Amino acid sequence: MRYRLTFIAGAAVGYVLGARAGRERYEQLRKTARRIAQNPAVRNTVESAGQQGMELVGKAAHKVSHRIDGRLPASVTERLRSLREQRAPGEDDWGTSNT
């Protein structure tokens, strides 16, 4: 019960303070977030992290597919093979660009 009351009191205080901050503070936070997101250093870091993640996912998928290849039903194996063939090597579905 004590924790419930603490939570409700915290939510009420947060609501009041948020309402007092108002639209101006919200717009200020949004503008700052947009400026950070449009920073070239941040964009390059996010893009390189995404590319590294895709490389790791590709390696992991390759290892897993070799381990379970003989255990899957033929229909699943054929579907996976057709998906691999449709995809060009190095193709990227994540929308990253070379900017």
C-alpha cells in the first residue's frame, strides 16, 4: 500500500510540474532533440552502429542456419533458400545511406 501511495503521489507531482512547464518547454525539448538528431556526427555514429549490427546479424544467421539446416522441414528450407537468392549480396533493408 505504501508503494502504491508513493507512486500515485509521484505521478501527481509529475503531472503538475509537467503542466506548469507547458507547451514552451515541450517545444524547447523537441527542438533540442531534433538538433541533436540532425547533427552529422550523431547521424554517422548511428549509421555505422546500424551497419555493424547488420553484419553481426548476418554472421549469426549464417551460423544458425548451418546448425539447423537438416532439422527444418523441406518447405521451410526451400523458403529460406528462395529468400537468400532474392537478396543481393550486401543489400541493406534498413534504409541506411552513405551520407
